[in-house]
Amino acid sequence: MDTRTIRRTSVTLPTLNEPGLYLSDVTSLGGGRGQVTRFHYAEADLRDLDLADTHLLDGRITGVKARRTRLEKLRVDSVDFTGCDLSSLRWTDSRISRAVFRDCKLMGATLEDVTLDNVLFENCKLDYGTFARVRAAGPVIFARCSLRETAFVAADLGAALIDDSDLRLTEFDGGKYRGLDLRGNDLSQVRGLNSLKQIVIDRAQSLQLAEALTAELDVTFGEDLGEDLDNK
């Protein structure tokens, strides 16, 4: 099986190139008695994409655009998402395993009560999103992603790694992050530092965390007051 490894974290990738595995072109992800297998869904431009109680197994989803996306109780196994633009995405009560999201735009997405196991997000735009009660049951990698002003709320990301990503005003609000690998990122504008206990960083990043804490506490430096208080 192919893997993607960054430092200590390795994600098992979808197995779509095995001999004898042929992917059939499909025009919809619905139907099939709740299961779509060995498929390729490509270049669709949709107003709405709604899926519920569906199992996607061994497939590629390429260049799909949707103005509104609702995914509920979805099981995803060995699926490659490439170049997709899923606006107003709301993904709930689902499990995603051995999946890759490459060059995808998931701006303002909400993932709620979603379990991730061997999932890679690579070069994706996830700005202004919310990951609520998302659990990394297995390794998860965010590589070269934009997570500006994204909120992780009550998430469990102990098995995750974020690398070379934009974390400006990214917020961690409660949850479990012991072992979360944040090396290779600028942490100076991260919010919710009280939640980030027992994470993994480089020593040099401690200065970035100090800067983030200073901003979060909204402190005032005496030398910036413009007056000599001792002479009053």
C-alpha cells in the first residue's frame, strides 16, 4: 500500500491502482442501494450535492463543484478527492477512512461528529471552517493547507499532524490534542492555547507561542503607554 509520511506520521493512501481494479464513470453518487463502488465521478457542476446513508468505496471524485453540499451518515473508504470545490459544505455523523483531499476548496466547511482514519488533506483551502467533535481515530495529515480562522471545537486530534500550513487566527476550543504535531508551522497567531496541552513543537516555536499568548491576553506593554507613570 502507498503511504504519505511526514516525520512520525504516516497515512495509508487509497488503493486505486491495484491490478484488476477498474473504475467505472458514473453520473451521480446516489442510488446503488446506498453503496457506490469502483467509480469515477468527474467534472460535475452542481447547484446542490446531497448524500445521506451512503457508502463510497474505491473511487475518485475529480473536479466536482457544488454551490451547496450536505453529506450525512456517509461512509468513505479508499476515495481520492482532487480539485473539488464544495461550497457551504456541511458534513455530519460520518466516517472517512483511507481518503485523500488534494487541491480542494472547502471554504467555510463544517465537519461535525466526523471520524477520520488515515486521511490526507494536501494543498487544500479550509479557511473559515469549523471542525466540531471531529476525531482522528487513525493518522491524519494536513499538508500545505490554509486553515485561516478555522475553529477546532472539542476535537480529538492526538493522531494528527499539521505541516507547512497557514494557521493565522486558527482557534482550538476545547478537545484533546496530546501528541498533535505542529512542527513546521508559524504558531504566532494561533488562538486557544489553553487547549493545546502536550502538543509537539520545535524549541524555536516556543517564541511563536509566546507571541500568540501575548495577543490572546491582549496585554499592554508599559513602554507603549507613552507616559512615565513613575513621575506621577
